[in-house]
Amino acid sequence: MSDRDSGTSASLTEGELEGKMDEEMDGGVQIEGEQDQKARDDAAPSLSSFSSSLHAVIRIKHKYQALKKRRQELALALGEAGTITGAATRTSPKIFTFDMLSPSTYSALSSSVPQRKKRRRRRRVLFPNTKRCTGPVKEHSRAKHCLYLLLAIVFVQVYNAIENLDDHVLRYDLEGLERTLKREVFGQQEAVDGLLSHLKDYLSTYVHNKPLVVSLHGPTGVGKSHLGRLLAGHFRSIVGGTLVLQYYVLHHCPQEADVLHCSHNLSAVISEMVERAEEEEKIPLFVFDEVEHMHSEILDTLWQAVAFKQSNEYLNAIYLFLSNLGHEHITKYMLHNSSSVSMAMSASGHHGYLVKELPPVLHNSLEKLHPLWTEAEILALGLLEKGHIMECFLDELTREGFYPDHTNIERLAGEVEYYPEVGGHEYSQTGCKQVVAKVNLL
């Protein structure tokens, strides 16, 4: 190979050299092919023509080997001289590693790239593809239907019981009784409310474990007997006159020698009434007035009827005792406490205070007299003020047909005896006891 060829080859790129070598080899092959074709056309099928063809093949082979050798030499020359000027350089892919980065650079890169929060991947329940995916089968218990039925039955029973209670209370018309007592009884609002509360609780059902025993105590003329008459009249209109007893000791048993006979008669009357009330499914009422005049034998008979009779007919009964026992405690309490700040607010305020504090004191004193009051609910009736006395006169004048003149009422109320004024309150010594007598004198 000449120096001119090497210099020319040095100025060429590797790709151009490869293209030129391919062209030369193709040209040589084409020339040899033409010569071979010409030799085949001209030569005859003889030994000389066969030898010429063999020589042509050998020449082509030598030519190909020379071209191949030249190509290898050019490649070696290019590797030693470096990259040819102006030729495109081949670059191999680089592998990125963190070996070349400094710690500060790595921290800067890590801080600049926002980090995503790792989401907790939920585990999914995978079922085999060969089987059908079915959830667990819930078993329906037949006991649920029985439970629902039982709840419905209990609800109906409770509802019916409540309705029956309301019907039983409505049967005795306690609302009408309340209106009557508040209209007819003056100055005893707290005592009336307490009595109605006991009646409402007791009459809300027909089955009881003990009879209702209420004892009303107060000074003379405060309305005890009047309240008893109103209550007896109301129950007569509800349960009938045969199931209501108003017992006055001074009227039914005036002689002390007839006490035993009176006690036996009273026991027989109570037994007969409770048995009749049991047959009619009603509750009888027993009103005993002037209990302070009762002898011990009669009190013992009442105690046996209240405490020792355990049959059902004796448990369904109402006993009301009216007396002035313990009136000195009530009078002393009201006169000594009316001047205090808590008692002097209003009449209704100190009467409410009276009802809360006096029953325990009365219980202690009455239990010493007879054990009958251990079974009773104590209610205290307080002293009446001048305003209450005027209301009594107004009611009585209206009943008798007199014109309700306010001046005349004040004059009549001024004729009643009063205790000395205490704490702005003027209490009457006789209550409304003298009202009827004074109106009759008009």
C-alpha cells in the first residue's frame, strides 16, 4: 500500500472508508464476474476453460483477502492516531453511581426532592380462582321471633296496666275533689295538697299491701270537720252511701259505759263494709271525727282493723282521722316562728314550711298516746289569719243569701278573738268556729 493511499485514508472518516472498501470489493467482483461471463461465452467446454475459471476464482479469493487485510490495517491506524478531526464521536452509556457525590451534595439533593408518604397497603383477601367467592352465611335463629313476640306481649300488658291505672283514678274523680277542696277550705293549701297526693297514689291501683291511714291535726276552727264532710260527700257520689262511714264519737257512743258495746258494733260495721266493697270492687271510706274523745277500747278496735287484718278486703280501705291532738305544738310553732325571716315571706310559704317540720314532732307525741298513729300519715293544719276569717264570712253570707258587703264582713271579722300580732300575721284563736253563729244573728 502506497503513502498516498494512507494519507488519503487518514483524511477520511471511518464510515467513509468502510463504504469505499465495500464499493471496491463490489467493483472487483463485478469485473471478475464480467470476465468470467465472457470467458464462459467464448470458451468451449474443454479443460482449458475449466482451468481459467479456477484461476478466476482463485484471483477473486486473493483479492477479497487483500481487501480484508487492508481494512484491518486501516482500523489499527485509526486506533493509534486517535479520533479523526471533524468525525462524530461515539459515546458509550454511562452508569450513574453515588460514588462521585459528596455528603453535602447528597443531603441537598435529598432535601430538594419531595418525599412521598408511605401508604399502608391494605391486605386484600384473595380467594382461589377455581372456587366461587362467597361470604359467610348468617344463620337466622328462631329464638329472635320468640323474643320479639315476648317484648310485644310485655309492652301490651304494661300499656293496659297504665290505662287501667288511669281508669281507676278517673273513676274517683280526684280532679273534681281537688277543685271542691280548694274552693271550700280556706288557708290550708299545703294540707289539702298532701291529702290529695296520698289519695292519688293509693287509688292508682286496686291491689294494696296495707290500707291508707291519714290523720289530720289542727287547732279548733281551722277546717278539719269541714274537710271531712267534703271528702265523705264526694265519695258517696262515687262509691255509694253504703261504703262511706262518718263516725262521731260523741254521737255514736256518748256514754262511757257503752264503750265495749260501741267497739264491737264498730268492728262489725267495718267488716261488713269492707266485704261489700270487695264484692263491688270498690274502696270504702271511713271518716272518724273528734278522735281526741275516743276511748282506748275503740282505738284498739281501729288499730286491729288497720294493722292486724291481713285479708284483701281489709287492705283496700281508706281511714281518715280528724282531731285536735297536738294543737298546742302547732300553735306554739307558728307563733314563735312567724317573726323569722324564712316564715314571714308569705302565708303559703310558712304553711309549706309548717307541713315539712311539724309531722315528725306530732308523730313522737301521738305515738305515746296510742300505737294507732304509728300506721298513720300525719298532716298538720295551721292557724287561720284574719284574711281567711273574712273569706269564711263571705262564703257563709253568700250561702245564707245576704249581700256580701265588704264593710260588714270586716266588722264581723273584727269581732273574732285573735292572738297578738306576730311578724305581721294576725292569727285567730277560734278560727272559723264562730262564723256560722255570728251570721245567724244577722
